[in-house]
Amino acid sequence: QVQLVESGGGLVQAGGSLRLSCAASGSIFRVNAMGWYRQAPGKQRELVATFSTGGSTNYADSVKGRFTILRDNAKNTVYLQMNGLKPEDTAVYYCNVNVPHSTGSDNYWGRGTQVTVSS
């Protein structure tokens, strides 16, 4: 059982900042990747920022230079610091963790947190 709980979403004006948090719990012994995805109305869910095996990071082009993914291993928590928010960032943001097992891997998702950026 793996549980992911997101927090930190809200309503902000363009140019503002938010920090999202995702706390992980359960039978996690190793992680292939962990990070954030988002889904805007009428669009597919897309990668925002992730940590991959070895600690490398991957960012969507649209958020590079504005968003930063951070982690606190002791707290089993990953963060997304979002600065310079734009209306186009409005979406439900989901925490994701990819966990390996003997025959492949499994994805686990949080319930999502709404981020709304007004112009």
C-alpha cells in the first residue's frame, strides 16, 4: 500500500508563487521516479517536474526557470516550488511515484490539488 497526499494548491494572481507538497507513505523501499504532473481542462495529463533514478531532474519546457522540484528524504516528501505563475499553469496537480518490482514497476498517484492562476 502506497499513499500520496498533496497539499499547497490555491488561487493566486499571475506572477505569484505557490509551493506544493507531497507526502508519501507505505511500502516504498526504492523509487524509480517521483514528481509532479498536471492536467488542465480539455488536455491530457502532462509531466511537470520529476526526480529520476540517480537524482536527475526532468522539467517541462513550459516551466523551466520558474518551477523547482525539491525533496526531503527524511520526511518522504517532495515539493514543487512554483514562481512566476501564469494563467496557463492553471490545472490540477498530481503527485506521482513509480516503484519497481520484480516484473516491472507500478505508478501511484495522489488525489490532486487545484492550482488556479488569475490574470
